[in-house]
Amino acid sequence: MLSILNDFLRTVLVSSLFTALLLVFRMTIFKIFSRRFNYYIWFIVIIKLLLPFTYYTFAFNEFKYQENINKVNLEGFNNLSTLCTMILVSVWATITIFYLIYTLWKYIELKNLIDDLSYEVDDKYINNLYSNLLKELNINKNIQIKYPHEVETPSFFNSCILLPPYDYTLKELEWIFRHELMHFKSKDLCIKYLVLFLKIVYWFNPFMYIMDKIIDLDCELYCDEEF
């Protein structure tokens, strides 16, 4: 247990250092690179966070277990480091589970709210524009356009493009549709869910919240750059 916790905390430290370095590079030398590069470079940190443990972590635990299998006694539970480790793991697991449940509940609440209160676009000019863009971008999936009152800015959510019910020109709608469809083609929603999952697991690390905001910003800039 202690070696697993050590690897987990080492991952937090290494990923935080990488995040800090990427933030510095993003404001300096990375300015000469494309938005695509600045967006996907974050996968270095994401992959490290997804793989906090190595083969040696579990191999070491198995070795220690085999070594001490005949030496287990109640005195081990009185060890201060073991007790502290158990407390830390229990606190982390409890908060992580509550955070996960809260996030899922908010997602389901928003999804149901949009499904119940939004309505589809029936303007033929808007639909023609949208259909032509789907063909141009080679998108065959049925992605609907909906007018919800629950969002303030256009967004892509649950295989739908959500448009706040304002008066748009066709030119404005073309740019909005291109931007949101680029999110779909780039699988950005999956990446956002992945980062959200990591933020739930590493809720205690302030760098996770900074990284989440920067990745979201770089994602938007990347989609704008693509068209």
C-alpha cells in the first residue's frame, strides 16, 4: 500500500512540474508553434496521470507479501506510517467517490434539462447551411441543432450543437457550426471527459484545475485555427 501511495504522489509531483513547464513554454517558445501543437502537447501530462503505477510497483508489493506472509501479526496495524497511509487513502477515496457522484448527477441533470426544454431548429435556411457544412466536412453522423435556454454560448454537448436563441446572421452561424463540428471531428468532448475524470481523481492537486482551463482554452483556439 505504501509503495502504491508513493508512486501515486510521485506522479502528482512529476505531472505538476510538467504542467508548470508547459505553462512557461506556452507563454514563450511555444508561441511559434501551431495551436494544434499547443493543444496536443498536453497529452504528455495526461498520459502520465493515467499511468501512475509501473510494473515494479506491483512486483515489489508481491515480493514483500511473499516475504512477510508468515510474519503477519496485529502489531503491524499499530505502525504509524501504515495508519497514516490508511487515513490518507480513505480520505482520498471518500472525496473522489463523492466528487464522481456529484459530477454524474450534474451531467444527468443538465442532459435532462436540455432534452426537456430545448427545441429543434426549423428554419430552412439554417438547416440548408448546416446540411451543406456536414457534407463539406464529411460528417455522416446525425448531429442535431437545438435551441436551449440553459446555455449562454454555442456549444457541443451530447451529440448536439446547442445554440442560445439569439438572432444570428447566416455568416455567424457558418462560423459557429464550423467551430462546433470541428470539436466533433477532433473528439474533443472525449478529451474533455478524460480531463474531467483526471480532475476527479486528482482533486487535491491545484495544477489539475489550471491544466483543465488551459486545455479548454487551447482546444477552442485550435478549432478556430483549423478553419
